[in-house]
Amino acid sequence: MIKMNEGFILSNKIRLAIFTEIASGEKRIDRIAKKNHIIEKAAMQAAEELKQHGLIEEKEEGYELTEEGRKIYAKMKGSQEI
């Protein structure tokens, strides 16, 4: 697992949308894709990238932030980057 900073998330609009929606409590990629007008395949790819970098995890009920993801979200939120 590669640890990445918020630059990895901010550098891609789709990853940013997926990350912030999951941080806000949405657990389903299909709903995130529809709400943000993203092609579902692109949304799934972005989610997979976030998952590979240890920022989100897939649970039985859907996606959620990992501990690392929560730390980065708090840092981004505190600096108003999102």
C-alpha cells in the first residue's frame, strides 16, 4: 500500500469527487457517479485508485474512508482545499 498526500486526490477531479462524497457519508459509487455526472466506469476506476492508495476501503455496506483517508480529509477540510 502506497501512502499518498492530498495532492493525489486534488490532482484529479473524479478522485476528488469520489473522495469527498465518501467522506460525506455516501457509500455507493453508482450514486456518486450519477450525482456528479461522472461515467460510472471512470468513477469505479477512481475509487479503485483511492483504495489502492489506502484512502478508502470497501466494506459489506459500501465504501468508507480509512483512518489515513479521514486524516487527509480533515487536513484538506481545515485548509479549505475542498
